[in-house]
Amino acid sequence: MPKMKTKSSVKKRFKVTSTGKVKVAAAGKQHGMIKRSNKFLRNARGTMVLSEPDARVIKKFMPYAGK
């Protein structure tokens, strides 16, 4: 059997931790910071862990990622 392909857009945006959780960067931080509130910018800093139902969808596109 040939290898399954990983979705290119998914491998650029998501990382799977060693425990099998999916990490993702905060949304809404690419441009237009001037119109966003300081509270939004603070809360959108760093990375977040996706909820389990969302992570299940992402893992379907990453056949060889973690657990």
C-alpha cells in the first residue's frame, strides 16, 4: 500500500503533542491589530489546545501524527 498523504494546510497550522492533543495558534492575529481591543490581543497570545471534537477532525488529515 502507498503511504497516506498529510494535508499540507494542516501540517502548517497544527502540531500534535506527545499526549495526542492538538496545538494551534490564536486566530485573528495576522493583521488589523489597531482595531482590536487590548484584551483580545492579550487573550490571543501564544498557542491553545483544541477541544477533543475539533482535534478529531484535524487528526483525520494527519494520519501519522502521534496517538
